[in-house]
Amino acid sequence: MTISYDREVDALYIRLLPGQHQCRVVRLTEDIALDFGAGEQLVGIEVLGAKRLFSDPDHPSVALQDLLVAPASG
């Protein structure tokens, strides 16, 4: 999973699946869109106007909780 934030356009994107996918976009609201790939797998979530979600918009942070760490391959 990758979470990115573009300050210029104030958009947050949560990529759930790696790689390139041809997606069907489903808008939940004007500000939230879901990207579905093959087999209706959820590929990503886009949030526009995202700075309102941060307590400190100049220094956005993300807290990850209860995640299992996968062993490094190699």
C-alpha cells in the first residue's frame, strides 16, 4: 500500500494494489473516488480537498495501526 499527498492540488491517494491497472472510477462524493481494476478489485482511493483531514495541513502525517510486517524477501 502506498499513500501519497500532492500539496499543489490538495489530493490524497491511497494505492492498495501495486502496478499499473486500467480502472473504472466510481465517485462516492465530489471529493472521494474509488478506482476499481479487473475483477472489481479496489485499486485505490482518491480524496480531493484532503488538507481538511489533517490536524496540521502544513505537516500532514499518517498513523498506521495494527499492521503485520511482512518479512523482507531476498
